[in-house]
Amino acid sequence: MRGLLVLLLISGCVGGVGSGPDGGAGDDTPAPDASPDLPTGELRGVWITRFAYTTQADLEGIIDRAAAANFNAVFVQIRGNGDAYYASNLEPWAQRLTGTLGRDPGWDPLQVAIDRAHQHGLELHAYFNVFPGWTAAGEVPLAEGPRQLALRDHPDWLAIDSSGDSGDGEYRWLSPGNPAVRAHIAAVAEDLLARYQVDGLHLDRVRTAGSDYSRDPVTLAAYQTALAVDPALTWGEFMREQVSAMVADLYAVIEATRPTVRLSASVWGIYQALPGCNTSQGLTGYHQDSLAWLERGTIDAIVPMIYWSMQDGSCTDWAALLDGFVAARAGRHVWAGMHALDDVRGVDGWHFDQVEDRIEYGRSAGAQGTVVFASTYLDADPARWSAYPGTAEAPGPFFEASATPTMSWKP
């Protein structure tokens, strides 16, 4: 059954990946690694969300625990919804740090995370929400100090659906179809990379809020222009290219600013629905063509957020979904995303045997590592961290330390 699912995934998913807007990868885009050899090392990462820490001691403690558990990379969120958990030159300090948007908290979470991670020999990946511009509730506030939210200065950058609303219940989104939006986000990334010694830039929310976004005037005008050239161009195809352009822009920023930095992205855990299934999917539901980024060489690694169990034959079977991503990795890396908890037997809870099975399956399937969501679930019980290395009598999947995987195409 598993082999049939993999074959169907390859034929159904990879065939949907297109070339770049000009029909190719472009002269300035590095070719994907064609070597059949697997890289040495494996990535062992953990997501640390902005909700996991409020003080320097909080953040340092999480990184200490990750190091003790033989993780080798931490993904620390430093941009949530158009704000900053570092000294940005372009966006205001996050409200969560002091209670006041734009107020300097007196410490720099990103610099603290870099220093602590590097002290332990861990990679620090700056976890960067791309298109959220502010929360869904309330007005877009005025920040204290000189830097304002992009949506405060540019309300026309808001992503809207065909009814004219921004209907997402969590965020107000910025429109990926507006070139000014993409230029602002690229400038924010460039400012960060120029001043902070991060090892990776990790993208999240690099998609739209849904299939009907974004019908803002600038994007609609651009679509009409594109239709004049290609009358068969669908809205979904057009919007996927807008999101993909953002990823390519950020890869170009890295190449120009700090080329050793690794660009990765958390992506929807279902690229296309498995055969016979009716589930959400990144490609058509959120205009996220993550496999195209791998094929074009505009990203170094993707992290599919497969937050379900290994259940053979299920429409959300972790193994079958991972197989599809790995089969289409085009010489780049796939780091298997997984939830720290499980819904085994219909009950969310800590089932480390399931976690260990997924880690081992990812290794055998050809993934280049694992990223666990999230530190908050591991901090609920210190024994959860220690399960990863285990003991000499009962070694866990991270018992022996490992370097992060090599990337032959990176300088």
C-alpha cells in the first residue's frame, strides 16, 4: 500500500510543478544539487514560537534544554505580524515584549538567541512570519517611536477576498501580489541579515489566507495585464507565482547579503490531497507551490508541517505525505516537520513511541532531518526533552550528537 501511495504522489505532485515565470530557473539561480549522495549529518530542530518566551532567561533556558537533548538547531520566532523581536530599522518592536508596540524592551531576543545557540554549537534560524501584517482583531495601532507597522502606513497593502473583506480570523495579511509589499519584506530581511549573524532565515506563513486572496486593486490589475499575455492563466496559477516570487526575492537577498545563510520554509503539510482524499492542500488552497521552490532552486530546505500520525491508508498519513515531499526534493533538503504531541487513538497527548517512529521513518525515507513543534509542548514536562537522547540503557533517536546536514550548493 505504501509503495502505491508513493508512486501516485510522485505522478500527482511532481507533475504539477512548473518552471519559473520566464520558463526556466534563470541564470542567477543556482542549480539544485544533482548529486545522488545524501548529505552528511542531519538537522534536529525545534520551533520556539514568540509565545514561548517573555524574558531573556526564558529564551536562554529553552535553548539550553534543546542543546542538552542533542538538538542541533533552534528556530526562534522573531517576526510575528509585521513587528520585530529584534532591533529592526524598518519595523516596530513587538507589543508582546513590553505591552506597548514600538517600545524598546531593553534586550534583544534575536541577539540573545544567537549568542546562546552559538555558545552551545547550535544553529540559529531566525523564524520569520512573511505575510501577516497584524492581528485580525481591533484597529491597526500606532506604534511608539519612529517605526510603524506596514499596514499603518500602507492600508492599501491589505489582502482582501472577492467580497472586499479580510476574513481570516487570526491575521490581517499583506498582499503578495503587490510588488511594494514584496519589496518591503525583502528590505526587512536584508536589514536583519546585514546586522545579525544568523545561520538560517526560516519562513512561515509564506502563502495566502485562502484560495480567494488577494483581490486588492493592485493585484487585480496585475492579473488583468498577465491575462492579456496568457488568456488561459487562472487566478490560482497567477497567485502561486506571486507567492513564489516572494520566496525567490528572499533567496536573492541572501545571496547578495549573507550567502552562507540557509533559507528554509514551513510549508503546508499536504501539498496535494492523497489519492481518493478530500483534505486541505497548500497548492490550491493557499497558493503555496512549495515543490516549485525546490525545483527552481529558490530555497534550500522545506519543512512540511505534517502534524498527524503515521496511519497507513489515512488521508493524513504522516509517512505517505512525507514520501511525496521527499520524492520531489530536486536535490534540495526536506526536513520532516512533526508535532510533539499526537492524536493517536483520537486523544492528543505525549506518545514518544510515535515521535520516535516518525524520526526513524524520516531517516529511512531520505529526509535530511526533523523539526519538532514546539518547545512549549516539551517544556510541559522536562522528561519530554530527555526522551530524545534517552540513556545509555535505553538510547533515544538523538542519543548520539550530530552535525547539521551539509549543503553542497552553499558557499
